[in-house]
Amino acid sequence: MNSIDDEKRIVQQAQQDPQRFAVLYDRYIDRIYGYALRETADAAVAEDIVSATFEKALEHLPHYRWRNTSFGAWLYKIARNEMRMYWRKQRWYVPLFDWFAGSSNVEQTAHLSHQLDELDVALSQLSKRDQEVLRLSYFEELAHAEIAEVLDCSTRNVALRLHRALKRLRKQMEKQAQEALIDVTTS
């Protein structure tokens, strides 16, 4: 039995017996928490979002219908909606890499931190739609089918969005590098 079949069986059992939801919770808690933490850069807020995500998942589990993606994609979709509600209430944005924790090599950490700052700036210049598809693919490492489930679109649309978002990100990074080069030569 493969992992999708195993997960489908666990979901069906949890729909019959809510105590079995604990297996799904244990399987996804760290991934959903990591996603929320990267998006909010605040552990307390991430915990609140995760809590609300799993509460809603448990509440709506009897109505969940299996599709050809993982149960996790459905959880990410709930978490995404919870974060949207949070950001609407807050009306502010926390930079993507504020959560970055340094390593013991100061020079390497400084270089990596600088690169992450540049990436953060470039990402912040993209539309929310581009940021979201890039985060789900590269930070959350979701498959195209799972991203399609989260974003309510086709897998072909996900591939197209990713291609275009990467193209725009590359263009933005090149623009920033060119501007930095001009700043260095004029100083």
C-alpha cells in the first residue's frame, strides 16, 4: 500500500472516529507550523494559525471529499485562508526572512543573510499571487497537484504561474544586481 492509499485510509477512519484525527495531526503539524511561521515570522501567531487550521479541519472533516492530492494540500488551503484573515486584521506585512537563524560561521552567515535579504526584497516586489505560488512550491515543497488544490486551479495553471513567477523573480533579481553595480561604480 502506498502512502496516498495509507493516508486515504486514515482520513476515512478519522471521519468515522475523530480520535483517529490525531494521526493526521501528528503527520502534518510540523509542516503546517513551518508554513505559518515562515509566512508570519511570529511563533505565537503561527501557533494560533495552526490551532485554527486543525480546529477547522477537524470540524469540517466529515464533509471532506478525497481528491487525487494529499490531505496535506487541504490543510495548507485552510492554513492559507487563516493567514489571509490574520493579514486582513493586521494590515501589515512581515518580511519573509526575518525568521532566519544564523549559523556558527559568521562570514558564511553574513553572506547568506545578505543573499536572503536580496531575495526577500525581490520577492516583495512581486505580486502576492506570484509570492504565494513560489512559497508553496519552493518553501513548502508542495507538488503541483497539491498547489493546484490549495489555489483552486489546474496543475497546468500552477506550472504556468510558477514559470511566470520565476521569470519575474529572475528579472527583479537582475534589476537589483544592476542597481547595486551602478551604486558601487558611482560611489
